[in-house]
Amino acid sequence: MPSFEVATPGKRYFAKVERGILEKVSYYLPETPGKLFIVTTEDVWRLHGARLARTLARPHSIIFFRGGELNKRLFAVEEMAEQMVACGADRRSLVLAFGGGIVGDMAGFLAASFMRGIPVVQVPTTLLAQVDASIGGKTGVNLVSGKNLFGAFHQPEAVLIDPEVLTTLQDREYRAGLYEVIKCGVIASPRLFEIMFRHSEDVLAKTPAVVDEMISECVRIKAEVVTADEREGGLRRILNFGHTIGHALEAETNYTRFLHGEAVAFGMAAIVQLALLTGDLSASSASDVLKTILQYGPIPSLEDISSERLAMRLAQDKKTVLGQVHFVMPQRIGSVKVVSGVDEQLVLSAIRAALG
Ligand code: GLY
């Protein structure tokens, strides 16, 4: 099974995609004399903990996180750090992030800050975390004023991806991850887009060959992008396709109605409408992307969402630079460019069209 190298100025590591790798995790842990701390949720541990624990010969403690976007806050990191100290953690300790994107962000940030930084290994258990969040070293928590506003880049020692764990993933969580796969197809892989467009039955049935191909292609793209631009100074911004308007939708609904991937689905639909209005994308490609998004739906209701309020929130996005909102605009399937200075009335019209 494939293995993809991520090479950043500070660290080189592999993201491995392999069925059954959960039972070989100990083989890939760095040799440190310190104790291992597994950060996870009770749900993930109940489903998959036994398979992981069976292979761990070294001393370890399990730190449970309550889960959920609303708990992804600094106080929860502090609580976990206190638990680590109580269980004998020191500078030589190692964190293993075992869960979805929120667990990965929290555990990564815990590792980035505990005693000024200890290593972390990412073992993602949701599709969204496997194809995106676990790779690239973005870690952090939410502030009251916005999502992921407090954090650090902290690259993992390794990312170990076992597609087998997706068999127990809830349907809604799985579909939320599929939108990030569509994103990868639109930004960089016509082949991946074709799979998502034409083989939705296999994708939704979690046919192993298709799932493995989807994950591997996304990990390949993410590894290449992060290797080229760790700190999002340029190329990495393409990974935000659909995210600017998606983040506005998440904030507008207080992070409680939409899963991140679902908000990205809406954001992608809105940007495709915008690209149609600006003439950046052909009508037939736009129609293919919109159809592909729809076939993995539905997402929660958009009925009470105000287009004006969403447009206002764009100005508050953390990626807005000097008041200029940046959008990742599709040019054709597999190619996007980052633009700013788009006419506000066009943005409003595109959001209205996506709201339907
Ligand atoms: N999820 C976008 C990135 O890692 O840059």
C-alpha cells in the first residue's frame, strides 16, 4: 500500500495508507524512552481501541477528550496537559492522536505546546481526517471569536491511515469527508473527480478498492502541496477551495448545525456559482461539480440562512488580508487559482444561487 513523503524545512515524515496498519502502529512510533499518551474520544476507543492497544508494548496512558467543535478550546488542552503531568509525562513523552479532525487538531496542539513541544503521531479515524486534517501539521483550537484562531504548525512524526476503520464510520461523517475528496479532485486531480462524479455507488458503498484509491490520491496531493508550501504562503491556499464561504456558514450557525465537510460542500457550490458568473469556469464543468456535490448530500437545511449575513462574515475570515477576501476559483476540473478583489455584488449573487 502507498506511502507518501511530506518534506518540510523542519521535518520529513511519511503518510502511509494501509489496511490493518492500526495493528502495526507500535512499529512506526519513534524510539523515545518516554511514555506514550493516546488522545482519543470514548467513541473511537470503544470501536477501535482494542486493536490499537493490543500492539502497544510500551507504557501508555489514555487521555479522553469529550469531542465536538464546541469543546475544541484552550481549556480542554489545559485539562489534558494536567492529566499528562499527573500520569508522569515529561519532555521525552510522545502523543498519539487517535480520532477525527478535531482530535487531531487538539492532540497536535497539546503536543506542540507541552513542555514547549513533544512529538506527535497522527492516526486518523474519520475520512475527513484521513484525506486532509491529519497531514500538514496544522494544529489548534477555536476562540469565541472564530474557528482555529489559536494554534501552531507542528508536523507529526508519521501519519498512519487505516481505511478499514471507516467501515464503522457513521454515514453522515463519511459523506462529510467525501466533500473534501471532491475538493481534492477539483483542485488537482481530474482522475479523482471522475471517480467521485461517475462512481458514487461504489464510493457510498465504501467499496475497498475505491476507498483506498480516493484516500491515496488525496494524501498524495496533500503531501505534495505541504512539501511545496508548509506555511500557506502560496500553493497551500488551494486547499481552501470552498472553505472561505464554508467557514462563514459554520460561524453563522454557531458551529452546531453543519459538519466541517458539509459547510465546505456549500462553500464549493457557492464558489462554482461565482466562477460561472465571472466566466472562470465553463457551464458544463460547473454543472458536473454541482451534480457531484449533490449526489453525496443532503446537507442540513439552509432555509433560514441569510446571504447578506454570510457575505458580511467573509470580511471577518482569518484569511482575509487587508480587507481583501481571497477565493480559490476553479478554472477547470483539476486546476484553480487564488483571486481577490471580486465584486461584492457578484459574491452575493453566487451565495444566493447556492442557497437555492
Ligand atoms: N485543511 C487545509 C490545510 O491543511 O491547509
